[in-house]
Amino acid sequence: MEIEERVRKSLALFDANIKKLDNVDLTDSESKVIELARMYASDTRSWIEKGDMVTAFSAIEYAHGLLDAIIKTKAGG
């Protein structure tokens, strides 16, 4: 699998996973973590547009880590 395809798949997975928190009450701190995750996902899109797939992959994987921490503790992930 090519790196760009892998980054795009990871981004799509992030978009699907963040929806798991739509109806979950979050503390202010947890909301801040989710906002950071969204920012990293947004950065990923920018890096894809610039053609920097290595940085894009790093950003989306970091976003996943932040998101997973909240999902695992709040949404029974």
C-alpha cells in the first residue's frame, strides 16, 4: 500500500471514530484533547495537499492516539 493511500485510510478511520463521541459527555479537559485531535487531523489534510505524506502520516497517527485515549475511557471503545 502506498503511503498516501495509507494516510487517507487513516484519516477516514479518524473521521469515523470521532463520531463515537457525538453523544458522550466530556469534561473540559477531555474536550480540549478532542479539539487537539481534530487540529492534527486538519493538519493532516494540509500536509496531504502539500505532498508531505510522512508528516501527514505522523499527524494523523498522533490524532488517533489522542482520540483513542478518550474513546477507551469514555465510550467503552
